[in-house]
Amino acid sequence: MIRILAIETSCDETAAAVIEDGRRILSNVIASQTELHARYGGVFPEMASRAHIEAILPVIEQAMREAYLGFDDLDAVAVTHGPGLAGSLLVGVNAAKGLALGRKLPLLGINHLEAHIYAHWLETRPDGVETEEAARTDLEFPLLALVVSGGHTELVMMHDHARYEYLGGTLDDAAGEAFDKVGRLLGLPYPGGPAIQTTAQNGHATAFRFPRAWLDDSYDFSFSGLKTAMLRIVESYSDPPRGQQLANLAASFQAAVVDVLSAKAARAAEEFKATAVLLCGGVSANQALRTTTAERASIPVHYPPPILCTDNAAMVGACAYRHFIAGERAGWDLDVLPGLRLVERRRTARA
């Protein structure tokens, strides 16, 4: 058995988890900063890093307690070192270095985007509760991963473990960022994604004709024009939208985002002969995206339970396991890489 303590502090979640053999979740602790940043309508980087400093040790200690393990029972320490907010990443990386050095444990630096993909290898029940039941065993390469979060929207072919091919990504706003910005325009609480989804349940998705940026036949995405279209509509009203009008706006916006994401994912899956589509990242918790992608794709569409869609350390541990058994180790000079990519654009590369 290989047990890895994983740490995640790339944005506004302080998280630690202990993962066994890359699949079994022994603990998964997340300290959210949502309430802290809600007053600003988005993440305030300096406040995020300070909150990480206060939370990091208690979160790690709780993760170890819930796993019923001591540090001598660990085989390695893994930490997200990019992409993300520099100040936030530094807190996690420094904590991981200190623990690994003090306990003489191997250290692994993990790519946050790759970790989101590996949430699919963790053991969970359909309701999202961690269990000892077997994780997915029907995932066969090649797989198409659609990574959609607050900072990233990318389509990537996964040919094998740690072998990726970039197909396309956002040219401006990420899908999650667009949800947050539009949520603010509509006067909805932060984070915008869940708020828009809830509001849209009572709305009509065809009430407003929002633009879709198809960008010819590419697999790139653009949501800035959609955001601008919403701004113009909201500004045209003398009073902020409420009631049915608000619900219709939320539903129409959500439909525009989901339409492009699901259509491009389905087309890429067919073109590159993927065996399944893996939805990853915070926006993959959106029910409309899950349903529409499953309807359009001719192959299975998988998505983690909500707790493993948003930032967490369990996914970092699952990813770290693959790198650990491959013999990879980070040096004590491991640094944060805020702009780290999963794979270079337009070519295949190792993560």
C-alpha cells in the first residue's frame, strides 16, 4: 500500500487528504474561503494567502486524524505547485516541503489541472460519499478530458497516464470566470456558478438569444462576448432584473455556455475516437453541462461527485500516486509556477 499526504492551496480552498494506492480516500479535508471572498464577488488574492496560512496546519492535522495514521505511515507528500495564485501556492508548497524534509519523505509537485482529471480514479459512490468500493475500472485510453473551472477551460486528449494532447482552450475568460462575472451582473451571490444554476431552474433557456462563439471548426473557446452581451442587456433595464426575468436571463446564459462546451466535447470525442468523456473542474458540477454532454456524446460521459469537482486534495493524491510509482520525485528547490500548463498548445507533451 502506498499512502500519500496531499496538499492543495492553489486558490481559495485550503485542503489536505490522505490517499491510498491512488484510489482510496482515507481522508479529505477542505477549509473553504467562500464566505471570506463573497463580499468582493470574487477571490481577493492577498486575503486568500493569509487565510491559507491560518488554516494549513489545522487542515493537515485533521486529515491525518481522520485517516487514523501517523506521519511515519506515509510514503510521500504531494502538493499542488501550479497553476494558481502565487501567494496561495506558496503556502502549500512551503508546508509540504517542511513536512517532507522533517519526516524524510519523498516530495512530489503536482499540476492542478492534471489533478482534476485524476478525480475520476478515486473511489466514490454515486452520492459522492467516499467508500472502499472499487474505483472506475472501465476507463480505457484514449480519453477526452474537458477541464472547466474558474481559471481554465481546456479540451485535452489523454492517451495514457501522463500523456496528453492539447486540442483547444479558452482565448479569454474561462467558463467558471464567466459564470462568476455574470453572477455579479445579475446581483447573485458568489460563487456565480451554483447561483446561476439554481436561478436558472425556474427560467426559460430560449428567452434570450445569447451569442455562441464557435470559432469556426477549432476546439478553442471564448466567453467574453457572451459576458458583454449580458452586460448590455442588464444595462438596458432601469431596474435590476428580478423574478422571472432574472430566471430567464440565468437560464439563457447557462444554455449558451453549455451549448458550446458540450458540442465541442462531443465533436472532439468522435474525431479523436475517445472511449469516454471526462468532465473535470468546478463547472463540471453543473447539471445542465452533465446532462447535455451525455445527450450529445455517442460515448459514456463521466463526472466526479460535486465535492471532487471543486478544488480538493484527494484529486492531488490520486494524481501524485501515478507520478510516485513512475519514480518521479521533486527536489527541495520545487517552486510555485502560477502559469503552469498541463500541456503545451498544439502538441503532445508530458505533464
